[in-house]
Amino acid sequence: MTQVRNRRPTSPKQAAACCRPIDDRLDPGLFKALSDPTRVLLLACLAKCGRPSTVSEVAECCAVDLSVVSRHLALLADAGVLDARKEGRTVWYHVRYEEISQRLRALADAIEECVQTRARRSAGGTGCCPKTR
Amino acid sequence: MTQVRNRRPTSPKQAAACCRPIDDRLDPGLFKALSDPTRVLLLACLAKCGRPSTVSEVAECCAVDLSVVSRHLALLADAGVLDARKEGRTVWYHVRYEEISQRLRALADAIEECVQTRARRSAGGTGCCPKTR
DNA sequence: CGTATACTTGCATTATGACGCAAGTACGAA
DNA sequence: TTCGTACTTGCGTCATAATGCAAGTATACG
């Protein structure tokens, strides 16, 4: 494939060979965690409540089985959305507010960077690095 | 269920009855669109390329069938991530940079609002409205 | 008109994931 | 050590969705 280094890619195919902040920030893992309605409902309840809550407490928010809630919360924690702290037999989950908002803002920045790159690039920008993954 | 109006919810269950900006901004539809690796790859290529591209062009970015790419792009357009413009037999897709970054920032704001609410609330805040959906 | 191009749609296959139930684990209390 | 609480895990079922191929539609071009 033609390597493009110091020019903006002129086609999507060329763009595929370029790495930009958006490549790291556009993480399907995070979005997969937020793509299920039940999970999002649980997350919203936790977020609005504001304090760490147990699995049982969160399970009262909706009609699904406790085991389902347990799995959803564990998945959200895996994705970096929640933080889990075990205390005896109870587990306290709380929202990683800063983590989430920072990741979202970083992605927003990365997306806007793609627009601004055109101007910067033509003025002698940072170039397009080869894709390494 | 106990309705909580002018206090911060003290449990996730109470929180479920409260509506906040996060309820509207945490839209599973958007995240579902961004949860598939192939779709994210196509989106990144389009974003980095910067100009509107055709289905065929985008399809050169990865090894999946053209029909698959066609479906992915249509889905991303449905989710508000891409904009589609038909011109003769070709369809030009381009990234809605502003739309996406604004939605992400709005969600980041809504998440942080959940943290700040505690202080505002105890000083006589806006209250907790009943859930209407 | 016929043909090529650009994309979409139907359909079957396969993979992934959500869910509930039941059983299991871990911990605390009596 | 026995029981109850809090959660996790195994497993079967069902629904959703990703994919490729083939056929279909729409448009341009000669």
C-alpha cells in the first residue's frame, strides 16, 4: 500500500494507513459496554445516585435477575466505567465520573482534530505515521 | 415508589425515578453504532480522510464484502454519525464531526453534572423531577 | 435499447450477547 | 459449625447482529 507520511490522506484507504488520536480514542470496548439499554439504565441510576452502591441495591432499579445485574456491573467495571470495591461479602460499585468524561472529551477532541488537520497539514503539519497495529 | 423531588436520591432505586440530562445523553443507539470493530474502522478511515467518500472507496479500507460496508455506513448514518448524500448512482458519506463531538461533550457534561449535583442540591438546587418515560 | 457501474436487499449461516434459573463460592453471625 | 446473606458462575435458550453470496435496483453511458 502506498505510504502517506507528510500529506493528508486523499482516500479512505490511504487514511487507513495513518494513525491519529482517533484510532486510540475510538475504542469499541467502551461503546460496547454502553450499547445495552439495561446496562445504561443501571449506569444512569448509579450516576444519579452519586454514592457507591451494592449489587443488590442496583438490582432494585429494574426487573432483571440479580445475576444479570451482577454481570452487567462487572462488565462496566471491566470497561473502566465503574469501579468495584469489595468489602466482606458486599461489593460497592461507583461511577468513574472523571474517567468517563475525560475519555469522551478526548474522543471529541480527536474527532475535531481530523477536521483541523487539513489546514494544519497544508501549512506543514505533523505528517501521517504508518499504521502499526 | 417513593417520589423524590427536592433531594438527591439516596439509593439507585430512588435515582431511577429522577430524570437528569444524563438520561437523554446516554443513548444506547449511538453507542451501539460505535460498538462494532469493523464499523469503527470504517468510521476512523472516513474521519481521517476528511472528505466525503463513496461506499466503494470506504470498502477498500478493510477486507469485508462491499455489501457489508454498505450496511455499516447506512447504520452509522441512521445513528447520526455520518451524513449521506446521493449523487447519481454514487453515495457520498461524510463524518458529522460537529454532531458527534457535541454529543460526546454533552454526555461528558451530563456525567459531571451528577457529581456537582450533590453540592448544588444541598444548597437548594433544582430538585428531582419524576420519571416520565 | 443494451450494458456497465454503484450500490442495496434477501437470505442462509454463524457468532455474539442477554437472560433466567440453579448451583456454587465467600463471608459474616449466632 | 451451621445457617443466612451477597454475590458469582455454569448452562441452556432465545434474540440480535455480522457476514458473504447472489440477485435486485437505479443510474449513466454508448
